[in-house]
Amino acid sequence: MLLLLNTKVKLLFADASAEAKATVITKLENTVTAALNAVYGPGHKFIIQLEERRNQYEADFYIEDQNTLIQLKKPFVGKGGGKVTIAAMALQLAIIEYAGITGPVLLDEITKFVDLEAVNNVAKLLKDYSTTNNRQVINVTHHEAVAEQADVTVSVKKNSKGVAEI
């Protein structure tokens, strides 16, 4: 997922001036930082370092959490798996809005690696995003707290023969 995000960020920066790049970086950093703080509380900061390597721009992503700097690399091993997931989701949402992409947003198990105490905050964040941006969010989840925030829910369960029923 982070590899795909890096590609998307590269496209945004490809032809932009230095000032425009700085503006985009600041906007993306602020959006992701706000999402991290909404889910996990204050004290988080998302950082993008943009460098030109081999005649193209590459972005490195970091989460600063109480003086600990976590670099977001794939495969990600170590502390902050849920925070990485939320940062990646928020970065995708910010890119969607910044690029003017329309249509529904599809999310699959976005709370998979998120601590149980933060799941309700993710649900609220997604609800606020949907309302603020007038955008439909379709989210596949096993967490009831996330489903309860939805305007419409569809429950799929296996019957006694192992066949999915709606």
C-alpha cells in the first residue's frame, strides 16, 4: 500500500514548482497529522521528506510520536502498525480530495491493526470525513463500533451450509 502511495505522491510532485511542492507537502502532512491525533490523541505528527533521487522525486514518510520517529517503509516491522494504517488511509483520502477524484471511497478492514480503544475514533473520523466531503464511504469491517457509525449497514453471515447470506 505504501509503495502505491509513494507512486501517487510522485505524480503530484512531478511538475510542481518548489513553492507548490511545499504547499502540497504541508497540506498532506496537516491532514494526516489531524487524522492521527483524532484517532490516537495529541502528540502525533506526520512528516513527508521529498528528495530528488535519480532524476525523479521520491517521498519518505514518517510518524513522530512522543519523540519517537517511525519511518513508514514496506514491509513495516515494529511499533505503530495501527498508526501506519491510519496514516496510510488518511494520506490516501487527502490525495483523493486534493486531486479532485470523485465517487465513493472503498475501504477494506481499515481497523484491522488498530488498537481496540482507538476503533471508535476511526469510525468517527470516517463519519466526519464522509460528512465534511459529502462523499460516500463503503467500509468492510468486522468491528461493530465501526458499523454502528454507518448510515447503512449490510451484514453478511455464513449459514449452516457455509454459504454467505445477507
